[in-house]
Amino acid sequence: MPKPLPLTVAQLTDLVAEYGTPLQIYSEQGIRQQASSLHEAFRKHGFDSFKEYFAVKALPNPAVLLSLTRDGGCGLDCSSTGELWIADKVGCKDVMYTSNYTSKEDLKKAVIQKVIINLDDASLVDSLKETCEENRLPFPELMCFRLNPGTGNTASETASNLLGGPSAKFGVPPEQIEEAYRKAKQYGARRFGIHMMTGSCVLDEEYWALTVSKLLETLKSLREKLSIEFEFVNIGGGIGIPYQPGKAEVDLNNVASIVARAFQKAFGADKAKWPRLYMENGRFITGPYGWLVTRCHAVKSSFGTRYYGVDATMANLMRPGMYGSYHHITVPEAELRGEPVELANVVGTLCENNDWFAKDRHLPRSRPGDLFVIHDTGAHGHSMGFQYNAKLRAPEVMIDMKGTPQLIREREVIQDLFANTILPDSIRGNLPRRLAVRPAQLIDGLTVQQQIGFVSTSLVVAGAIAYLICRVCDNRNK
């Protein structure tokens, strides 16, 4: 069963003609609809105040974040101060900060920004208290902790997506969670939430019955022992997507029903007495609505195997090379030609033998110049990019709600890689200290010619003002 493309072949060709390859494309309509479906499913099952805190790490482009928060009803889940920065810049005030092994400087930024602080280490309560005292800041009134219940789950190819259990670096173990909340209460917290995320890319819907029940059991125990009430329960993210064609999608209504049954068992049938429910999905929201478009530049036969060399690399999409993850690939032009299907490999141009997008994949016979479309790259794709071999990261284009392509990130240029490097005087000789300077960015969308005119006019005006000031001073001296 083929996976759908975001555009027709003619539209893809036009877009590539304008922006080149590799090119990352997103569908704003698909992303917004996915977020809406999640909210609707849980609200239909009694969680009237349900809220999705989109995991910024999955796709941190400001245009996507603004669409989800301003018009999509989402908050933002941040795991670093860089993500806090962009959340602030797009005007999002509904932010949860879940970091790990966090420095005092980062805690200070979170307190100043007045986000919900979700600590994943009991020892950080003391660090947070000291940070507040050292900077004359109030200890947060609302506190949350990330529980590691000792178990986890994933349908991913990589064990690193198992986020709970003894081998996971995340979360407060059960034997420390009571003391964490006790200290937070002692230091001034008066409102509380609880959080747990033990798996990523989870397709097993019954997973939620076990994990949510464990979390709510812990909540009830803490409430009884410490006489504290919980405003919200954050069950994390981790809802998976089917990367391979033909695999079933997660049934959101079933997941919401499972969670509702767990809440009813823990808190009773009166839903007004239930804590608010939050989630923090990333991959589920944007993953299916991203496509990496790349062009084939070489076809090689080696030891009886056919290789298609494309201009995208592991630097544009790390998951297949790093994790062995499957991403479906479409070659639309070869399909239109009716080419026969054969086994082939799809590789990039990095000087690394794990720079692969597909191994032994059934693909239509292709030729240099054909466009290859790699599916489900809307999460952990561009955001995990890197610059090994001096590769430049691709531009990002979002097909907006009206179906119009909008450039939301420019293609990197070589100067971007080296503009912050400096040659010491002791070795540079006649070379300049800086070998590269970043190209001037456009002012509010002005063309280069308009920008030059703007600067020239500004200089003329500044000169005229300086001349008039001098004349006034001369007249006063006379």
C-alpha cells in the first residue's frame, strides 16, 4: 500500500526548481488536524481540559510552533533552555520544562520565564532551592516530578526509545519520589502535578493501561502521605506512528478510553474531581506530515547490488543510519514511467558507511535526476541534523492551510558553517581573522536591491542630520 505524497509530481518539480534539493516539506493542515484529533479524542472521554504540550525537540521550527500554539490549542514541552528561548519568542506562555541533569543556570532561566518546572531527579529540588535563594527568586509555587516506574515500552527499532526502567537515564525512581515531593512542599510549593514518560513510538494501545495505572497509584499514595493535591497528570508522549505502509495507526479513541477507565478507577465516576490530563507528543503530531525530497545523482552497480546515490545525507535524516529505522521511499517519476521494481539501496554522500536511507528495498528502477521522496520525516529529522563533512542543512517549506508553499527556513550556506571560527594571529599570516562572514539577512522580507537602497538612504539621512547639527553648533558659537 503506497503512502500519499503531499503534492503532485508537477508541484514537487516546481517546488524543487525554486528551492533545490534536498528539501524538507511539511503540511500545516495535516499537523493541525493531528493535534485537533488528539484533543477531540480525549475531550470526548471526559477530559474537558485535556491539553497537548507539543514536544519542541521533534520539530523546533518557529512557524510550526506558532501554528500549533496560536491556532492549534497546544502548549509547548521544552527540554532545554534553547527550546525555552524559542517558546518565549513565539509568545507561548503555556510551557512545561522537562530537562535532565539540569544546571543551576538553566533552572534559573526556567524560574524567570515562569514555566512549569518538571524535575526528573530528586536531588534537583535542592539545586532549585539554592538557585532561587542565590538569585533572590521565589521558589516555584507549582512543581512537578517525572516518575520512572521501573518499566517502559517502544515499537521502535532502537532500545534508546525505551525511556523507563533500570537502564533509562530519565526520571525519579519510586523509592525517591515521596522525598522529592516532601522537599518541594517544604521549600514553598503549594500546587503539584505528576509526570511520566516511559516509551517512545508506542503502537501497543494496552501500554497505556499499565503505565497510567502505575502513575495514578503513585499519585494516590503521595496525596495520602503528604496531604497534597494534584492539579494535573502528564502521561507523557510516545504515541507512535506506523512508518511502514499497511501498518495500523494508533486508535486514539481507544487510548483515550483506556486512560479514562484508569482515571475512573482511581478517582471515581465524578469527572469534575479528576485532575487535568496533559500529554506531550511530538512524533505523533508532526511525524507523518513531513517529507524529505532529494535528487538521485548517481546509480552504481557493485557486487550485484544497485545503489542510488542521492544528495540528501544522514545529516538531513539521521534515523535510518543511526537507528536502522525504516522510512518509506517513493520515486514518483519512475513510477509514472512504469519502471519495473527491483531490490536496491539508497545512500547519501557522507564519508560514512552508515549513511543509508534504505537497504534491499523494492523500488522502481530509477535514473540520475529522479526525485526520491522520503516519508514521515516531520519529527526528529531536520532537528537532529548536523554538519559533518561540511554538509549544509536543507531549507524547510510548509504548505500552509490554504495550500500555498511558504519558506520557513532558508538553506544553509557555507558561510554559516565557518562564520564563528577565528584564526589566531600567531598562525594566520596574511589571512583574515575570519574566513567567512554570514550573509546579511533580509530586512522584513526586502529584496537585496531594496535592502541596499534602504541602507543607502539611511546613510544619506544620517549624514544630513549630522550636517544640520554641525551648522546649529557653528551658529551658536558665533
